[in-house]
Amino acid sequence: MTVCRPDLKQERRLRSQGFETVAGLDEVGRGAWAGPLSVGVAVVRPRVQMRSMPAWLRDSKMLSESRREEIFEAVGAWCQSWSVGHASPEECDGWGMTEALRVAARRALAGLPSLPDALLVDGPVDLLRHPEDRFAGEVHPIVDGDAKCASVAAASVLAKVVRDRLMRTEADHFPAYAFERNKGYPSPVHKTALRGYGPSALHRRTWAFVRNLPWCGDPRRRCVLSDDGGDLGEVAGDRMSLTAVDEGGLFGRTDVLGFPTAGAEAATGGR
């Protein structure tokens, strides 16, 4: 499979139309069974050149975990500013994916020092579309934007690394599920752990995967199919021993992810 390098054509086109600050926006975690839904936003610097772009900047799904970690600091420094916003598993269950995506995107934008004039969004639809909470700037959905547009690719890498680190941090609290390897996506060990232990506090309990579990989540909620949008994540978790998990830790209502109050992790000045 040939992996194309993203470019700055769309960013430059918007600048030529008078939009001073242009950012890319992308989500990660849509297809996961556990953990947050995360949205990254990356603002490119004025008059940025292709030669300054980090060498391995690509759609995050096309890069290994080690490569994403390797380029993370360089990608952040290449941006004028960036931020990652999250929607919790409980919010995904309560609101559905469309609204959870919009809220996570809004939280990401709130983490920037100032709002961009125009956004390039990965996918065919405007994630920020809402009749009572419209984004004031221009929004341009781009199919395969994370593969085509450098700003969207940067947002993809930054969001993916931030989310992966959150899941690795939580793995020690939920050892049976091998979150440090699968990051909440389906894997053989993850599926086996769910059959044996049921969903943890990090799992999305209205997703279709809970239908055949001994623990079926909240019976008052309907099961829904999670559309992964091509974000299949890493299939991993081999050779993980299913050690006992404290049931109180699984079903406690503490904020185990420790999300920031504003729902966003932000970095300015390339940090």
C-alpha cells in the first residue's frame, strides 16, 4: 500500500481567500470499546513551508505507535498551537457519537489561545454543525483529510498520542484488559477479559459488543453500533495473563481518566 505524504494545498487555498489562521481537526477513538473519544486540533503557522514539516508526518493510522511517539514533540513544535479535547465513555453512551464528537471538538478548540478563522475537518461532514452552537469560522470537511492535509495529519498524530498515553496510564488499574496494548480497541485478550470480567468503568456500555456479555451494562439503555469510520486501532494484547481485577475499581464512579476541567489538553507555542 502506498502512503501519500500530506501537503499544504488546502491550507494555502484558505489563506489565499483571506483566512489568516487555519487549523486541521481530526478524531481518534471512535471505534474503541473503552476509553475516551478524542479530537485533536492543530493550527499551522503563517507562511509555513513544506520543507519545515516533520519528515514522518502522516495520518496517524498509517504510523506505528513507536513512530507516533518519536515524532510527537516535533509535530507539536511545528504547529503554532494545538489542543486535544475528550468526550468520556459515559458521555458517548449518553449522547451518541455525533454529539460526543461535537463536544470533544468544542473542548479541543476551547484549549487553543484563540479560535482559528478556518478549519479543515477529516471526513465528509462538519463535526461542529449545531443549530444553537455554530462555529463562527469557516469549516471545510475533507474526505481522507488526515492523509491529504498536513494540518489534519498533525491533529491526528497529536490526538492519537495523547489518547494512547491516557490508556497506558489507566492500564495498571485494569490489568485484565491489556489497555496498554490495545488502547481500548477490540483485541483477542480484550474480548476474553470482557467475557470473564464484564465491562470496566472505562467501557462504553451501550455499544453493540455488550449484547452477549454476562454483564450487559445498563439494561435501560439501548445497544448501539459503533461506527469506527476506518479508525480500527491496533489489534494487540497477545500473551496477556488475565489477573484478577478488583470489582470495586471496575464499577466505581470516580473520574479514573482525570480529564481536565475544561475537557481539553492544550499546548501553545509548539508545546
